[in-house]
Amino acid sequence: MPRPRALAALVLAAPATALAGCGSTGGPAAPGRTAGPSTTAPATASHAAVPEPRPLHGVTVGIDPGHNGGNHTDLAAITRQVWNGRSREDCNTTGTATDAGYPESRFTFRVARFLAAELRSQGAEVVMTRHSDDGVGPCVDRRARLLNHAHADVAIDIHADGGPPSGRGFAILQPVRSGVNDAVVGPSRRYARLLRDSFAKTGMPISTYLGDHGLTTRDDLAGLNLTTVPQVLIECGNMRNARDAALLTSTSFQRRAAARIAAAMAQFLGRG
């Protein structure tokens, strides 16, 4: 699961006014004398420096990095049942990991930080659902409320899948009407298509096993059911596939992923 340009003000200096009287510094020439050269300074123009607004100035973006690094330390808390807009589900989960043990929560948090930095550099205000990778939670329903209360113009849930080892690629999960999210389902689906086309430029292929041409719908996720802002969930690749895992654990790919998400957001908001 982006925000017109000001012209610099031109200030014209008023011409200096000559003093009335005798002498060579102004006024009429004295009888029998030739008027001397004027020492009045010529009018000059100065430009007041006005910074140009950045492309996402005035935009609020919500980022939800999936899971959390400390979830495994408090299973009682994260298995507590919460309402997801249709039924009850676990407050949160530990997420998946690569075969070598690289956790999904670390991947999602690193991409989220790169994304937040990119968005802020473009002038956006960023709201994150978590600010470290060593905590527990928050629950999925609270994450939805945080982004809704921020009145985000667009939001993203960042994840990586734990699919079949033979399967490759990324997919975008879209909402279906829940009674809460009805007003944003249409915009979210337009955003999903833009994100799919943008993310395909990262080098990660479209999923071979999840969804249809990289898009699928889900009605059992709190983040999508409870959202009141345009939002989708992206599975950035399959952590259980060796080729995907090599990309997902790469800092260069994580930066590309963040850049392509930011580009899709800007395009969705008409700022791209």
C-alpha cells in the first residue's frame, strides 16, 4: 500500500532623487558654468530568493513496515485477537524470513526508512506506524487507525512473502469493499496498477504464483479493510526463493524498491 511553482519576486529599486541646489552633484548649473556629471547611482534590480516548493509539498504519506523485530518475544501479545473489519485476526505476526534467517521485519523497515527519506526530500510529511525494528506490534488495527488519523493522501503496507520456493516475484494486494473502506477502493486500485508498473523497474519480476499480472484482492487484512485513505499492500518478493532473497537482502535493491514506490505515489497524486 504524490502533493505549482512560485516565481521569484522582482523588486525594482526606486531611482535616486537629485538634490536641488548649486554644485556638480545635481540641480541646475550655475550661470557661466557647465553642469558636472551626476553622481546619482543608476536604478538597479534585485531578486528576492524564494525557494521553489518541492513536488510533494503539502502531501502526507503513510508507511506501514510489516511486522516488528521483537514480535517473537511476546507471542501472547501478538496473538491477541483484534477486529479486522470483517472478522477477528491476530494482532500481528512474526513474518517470514529467508532460508538464511534474514527476517521480513528487517527488510520492511529498511525499505520504509529509505522510502521515508526519499519522500521527505521531496517535501512530504511522513507518518510511520513503527519507528524501530526491535519492538512488539503495534496491532494491525492500530496501524490502520494511525494512518487514517493522519489523513494520509496515500499509504503503503510494505511486506515480503513467504511463498513456495519455486515461485518468484512481487505482487500488489488491493482492498475490496468492507463498509469502512468503500470510498477509497477505486482510488486504491488505480494506485495499485501504477505501483505494479513502477515496481517492475526494480529488477524483481512480477509474481509467478500470486495474483493476476501482479495484482490480487484481499478481504481478510485489517490494513486494507479498515483504511479510509488510498492504500495497498505490496509483497516485494518471495523470501523463500533463493533468487528473490538475494535481491531482497541487498541494500541496492531496497533503495530501488523505495524509489519506485515513491515514484508511483507521486504519479498517483499527480505530482510525478
